[in-house]
Amino acid sequence: MNIKVLYFGVIADITGKQEDSFSEFASVKNLLNFLENRFPDLKRSKYQISVNQEIKKEEFIFNNNDEVALLPPFSGG
Amino acid sequence: MEKKEYLIHGPIKSNTVAKYIDLQEKDQSLGAHSIFLGQVRNDIIGEKEVFKIEYSAYEEMVGKEMQNIENIILNKYKDVRKIHILHSTGDVKAGENSLFVMISGGHRIETRTACSETVDLIKEKVPVWKKEVFKDESYKWGKNS
């Protein structure tokens, strides 16, 4: 399962990059477990997950070529 | 349906706003336009003054969310007939405008209420982030109040 992961706002500061590609994760939960281990500051951050630009829960199972994004609280306007 | 552009690079200038106002002359059945402009404030954070905001956006999702907001407003307010929204990306200096919302309809009351609700929905739902940058180039990620 190939997925593209996008990081925005303060989350991109924490990961030090704006995007990643992975093939080893089946669900949002698997991906987040990995990322929160690799970047412990993520555990203290508030964020939502979108898959193909729609907000999803942790249980969501990826499809091939999904575009996942970690979205910190919005602050537009 | 034609894909609408909601993002503009840099500040929203008066000539852009004027263009949207002039466009409405074609529709003579409209009776009211409510306009909201969001301006970048020179907030003092700690002891530093905000010099500019750098906006970043998840562009593809912005389009979808803006479209959803337009549908919500058009379904709820039957007198509202046109919605125009522009949000800045990139650098906008203190004093410049970064958000433009224009709601056009038959009468004043619904356009006013719908305009206010549209701005609230944009703040809540649209994936845009502001980085408040100080003169010394240090920064702080902004929070919406």
C-alpha cells in the first residue's frame, strides 16, 4: 500500500519536512504510531488526519496511492 | 462546473475588491452585497511586534472545503445568490488584507447574516495556517481566536 503523507504548519516544523512516502502501513493508526515514535513532539501536538482531503479517524484503512495529511488546528482568516 | 480559485498569492488589494464589485453590475436583480475583509494585525506577542503573516495552505483541500461552505450557505439562505471568497497564501504584511468574502443577494438582512456565518466557517473548516513573523525573522504559529 503506497501512501503519500503531507505535513503542514507546526507539524512540518516537527518532522523537518513537508512530505513523505511510505508503503508499510495499513491504517491511519499504524502510520501515527510510527510517526509519534519517530517524532515524540507529535504526541504533544493537536492535529487531525485527512485522507484524500477528507477528515478521517484512526481506524481508517488505506487504499493504494492515498494522500494522507497531518493537519494542525486551522488558523486562516 | 468551472473550478473556482479561492487562493491568491500575497495580499488582497483594493483593485481586486473593486473588480468583484464591478462584476455584479451585470446582475440587476441583486439588491445587497455584504463584504468582509480580514486584515493582518500588528499584534504584540511577548515583546515583539508581528511584522507579517506567512500563510500556508493545503490547496487541494481548500478548494473542497470552500465549495462545501458555499453549498451550506446557499442552501440555508435562499435570498443569497452569489458567494465570492479569496484567501491569501504567502506573505501578507501587517495592515494588508488576507481574506475577502462577498455575499450577494436580494436583500440586506440575509446577506449580512450569511457573510458573518461564512467567515466563521472559513476559520473553522479551511486548511490554512498562519505563521506570525517578527522583524527579526523569528516566528510563532498563529492560533485563531
